[in-house]
Amino acid sequence: MAGPEVASRPCLRCKNPDAPYELRNVAACHKAVKRLTVLQRETRTSSRPEPRRYVAGLSFGPCSTALTQILDKQAKYHASRKGSSPFEPLVVHIDTDLSSSNNNNNNLADDTPAQRLLAKYRERFPNVSFECIHLSKVLGLKTIDWTALPVAVAAGENDTERLRHFFSALPSVTSRADCLRLFVRHLLLGVAMERSYSALLLGHSTTALASLTLSEVANGRGFAVPWQINDGPFTVCTYGSAAGQDDAGKVQFPIFYPLREILKAEVVTYLSTTPSVRDLVPADSAPSSVVSHKDQSIEEVMARYFEGVEGPYAGIVTNVVRTAGKLDRLVTSRYCRLCGITLDEEGDSTWAGELGDDPAEGGGNGDTGKLCYGCKRSLGG
């Protein structure tokens, strides 16, 4: 995926001598496809050809749609080549609609808006497997320590109603957006790990990763930035059901962002010139000037900002991601029971002290030893 074709010259990134495209005034080859090659090399466990089995998240936005098309083309290409190892992508959409109690964790109705749109994707991309999973499934995961979160269980409530009450009890729009993003990430990781896939692919563009970087810092989770936006293995902890039980286990699972070197505006331009996919994604409305951010989350404010400046200041957006990518992933012995990032105990204490907060206070049940500062603020305000 790149810009218009130009006279061949070496690719700036991979030194391919025949780079037929120009991306931001530099020679480039098919960057997203090249990153899939790197992904296959880094996740290979033996020298023998193995099935390439990846789970990819689908939000129905332009970037995840572009990633789906790339996976579909790759699957078709490998299926047509004799002797090529199987390429088996599973694209998963997490249905976050909590408006109906019928969408419980046991059954997902076939006539929901998400299912109807996913049916169009299945028709358009026949070489990819698709699945729709309701957000309520997150309550069955052991990668979140639910004893540290205020998810009350009321008589007669199903999982959808429990989640709806959980989100309504959160203190702000930012808190709800933050927890929703973390739940979706946990669900996608859960699917990939439970079914023994090779890696999880997320369709974040450079623009989205820059927005996520500053959002994490603003949410008091700056320590998490290199874990949240960089390619590579991610530590996943599992917890028991008993209150206070320590980590039941830790495993490393790869997460990759194949579109990390492409701006969202470039993805949108590409889709607008591709008839087979442009009608699947609603046209983006231009970012409007907002006088008050009262009803917007930090994530929405950051997304609007970076989408507004990526045209004239593409280099700044790119530098945010590249600079954050140079940060080391510091490892400690303890992990946040919600976001899954290593706990920065000294940093959390500094944050709380500088903001005048009582370190004994926290989100949920007040157990400050289980959650990072950012997650405590999301849950407790």
C-alpha cells in the first residue's frame, strides 16, 4: 500500500532496488506486505514451513478494512502457489453494542447491525474467515482480575446488563472509552491465544498510534507506551477466580501493527480509489472545530488533533511514533490486573503525589497493589 507509481529506485526502508511507489516523497515498496514478511519471520518457531495463522481485529474503519483486504489478497496468493505454507487469517469484530439484553455471552443474534455489515465483508473477502464476538464475552476471560474491578453481580442479570451497569458507573467519557478499548484488546488476545494462532494483528495506522501514545500519557499510563504501540511479544497474565489469588501464569504473545508506517489519510485515499472496498467504509467527516471537549474522551480529542495535522505536518505525526518506538520495554515482576502492563510502582506514586491524590485511594475496591495509576483513575475518577 503506497502512493502513485514512480520511476524505480531503492526503497528507503528495506533497500529493495525496485521500489515502484512514492510515499511522502520517498521511494517505497508494498510496506504493509513487507511487514507481513517480517511478522512471519519473527513468529516462526522452526525452520520448517508452518501455517501462518493470524487473528486480526476489525473495527469497520478504513485502516482495519485495508488490513482485511491485504490479508485476503495474501491468502489468495498463497493458495494459488504450489508448495506454499497455508496462510490462515481470522478477522474478528468485537460487537460493543450493549443496548439490548439479547446480546448475551451465550448467543449473538444474526440480525444485529454488526452481523449484517460483517456479512458484506464475508462476501467481499472470500479468502478470509470472519467472526463476530459480543463484548460481554470479556467477563469470561481470565486475563483480567475481576476481583479488582467493580463489576457487581445482581440477581437475574446477564453479562450484557452487568457490563452496561459497569460502564454507566464509570466517572467520565474518557474512563468509558479507556475501559472499552482495553476490553476489546483483551478479547482479541483471548481469541488468538485460545485457538493457538501465531500472532494478533491490529490495524492501527501511524496516525492512530500517535494518538494512542499521547492518550496513554494523558491517562496517566505513560509507562505503558512502548508496550501498547510497539511490535513484538506482549506479556499476558492469567488470574484465578478466588479473591486475592496471585498470577496463575504468564505467557508471551506477539502483537503486530502492519500499517504502522502508513498515515490514515493515505489509507483513506487508497480506499477511495479501490471500488471493491470503498463502499464498505462510511466516508470520514472532516474534523470540525470543537469549542468544548466536555462530551469527548481524551482518545477522541487526540484522534481529532492528529487527523487534522497529519496533512501539513506528517513528519511530526511520524516522529511521535518513531520516538516512542525507541523506548525500552521495562519489565518488572508485577502487572496491572486490568491493562496488563508492568506496574511502575515508583512512577505511580509520583503521579499520585504530584496530583495531590491519596495513594490509599484507588478505583474499584481500593486495592492499590493490583492496578496501575491510569487504570485506578479510569475506574475511580
